[in-house]
Amino acid sequence: MELVYTGKTKNVFALENGNYLLKFKDDCTGKDGVFDPGENSVGLTIEGVGDVNLRMSIYFFEKINAAGIPTHYVSADLGETTMEVKPAKVFGKGLEVICRHKAVGSFFRRYGQYIEEGADLPAYVEMTFKNDALGDPLVTKDGLVTLGVMTEKQYDDIKAETQQITQIVADDLKAKGLDLDDIKFEFGYDASGDVMLIDEIASGNMRVYKDGQYIDPMTLSELFFA
């Protein structure tokens, strides 16, 4: 295998069959030792988080594939904490897609003058460029199209699929007494330009509460698979 990318929470290897292998790590995004899915740098390491993130990714990718929503997921090996995925091109130099059900985190920090913390949001979708030096700047649909990062159709497809996937995740969490405030995704596209969900769907990429109390990633995974 050839290492082609070293990421914050996983490394990417090229396979001989043309697919790629994601190796999950125990690093989480955050600041000053506190987990925060909205942060753009590694803030802490939690032993075993790579394993539980992979378990949750497998669960949701299989469910999303069954729902007919395109993803890059092929298979996984829990023993090696790896996931085999289809090749996909990223948008620009990397783009994150966030879907928000509540006004919390960076959304509230930006717009607190206009909304109460914790207020309901209508599956609000926003996109940010992955750029640590610039603090992952927000970018609009017009900006993405004007810059040639994606087409209008690709944007519309990503937004619709993000809302569909978020509802799948939120419904499963709700069934376990858990409330999803926001979740972070990544999308790519295949050789035909069709979008697909890539990366992972894991506790480290979502903000979840139970009875008004924040649930950390490891506890969330334990509750989810209990």
C-alpha cells in the first residue's frame, strides 16, 4: 500500500485494485483538550475512538447505501481499523458540509446577535473550505460555482443528500433518546461528476445531547451500540 494522505483523524492509502484504504486514528478535533467537531485542528487523542468511529461509519454507510444515496463505502476491517472506499475527487482542495438542527457551536458564535443559542434550525446546510490557516472559511453556493469548485447541480445534490443523510442519523439517534444538534460531512465526485458521500460518519463529527447534556464521542458510541 502507498500512503497518499495524512489527515487529522485518518490516513489514506492507495490499493492495487484502484480503491483506497482509510486507516482510522484516535485523534479528535478540538481546542485546549476539549472535543469540538467544528474546530479545524486536532485538540486531543482518545484511545479507541478510531475503532468506534469506524463501527459507526460502517453502520450508517450501509444504511445510506441501502437508501439509494451514493457513497464511497465498499467494505471495512474492524481488526485493522480500516475501511476500503471507491476513488473520489474532492471539491477544490477540500470542502466540509455541515447540517445544523440547532444554533450552537460556530454557528451561534457567528450569528448570536440574531438568534438564541440552541434555537431550532431547519436542517440548515453550510459549506466551508478546509483551510486551517484561514479558519475553514464559509463559502456560498454562488462562490463555489463562480470559483469553479462545483456546478449548481452538484451543490443542489449535495445539499439534498446532506439533509437526507442527516435525517437518517438523527432518527436513529432519537430512537435511543439522543438529540443531534449538528453533523459534519464530506462529499466528493466520481469520473462522471456525480456526487457521493465520502470520509466517515462518526461520533467525532457530530454534536449530540441527551436530556440537555452534551455527550462526548466515546460515550455517544457506547450509548449508540448499547
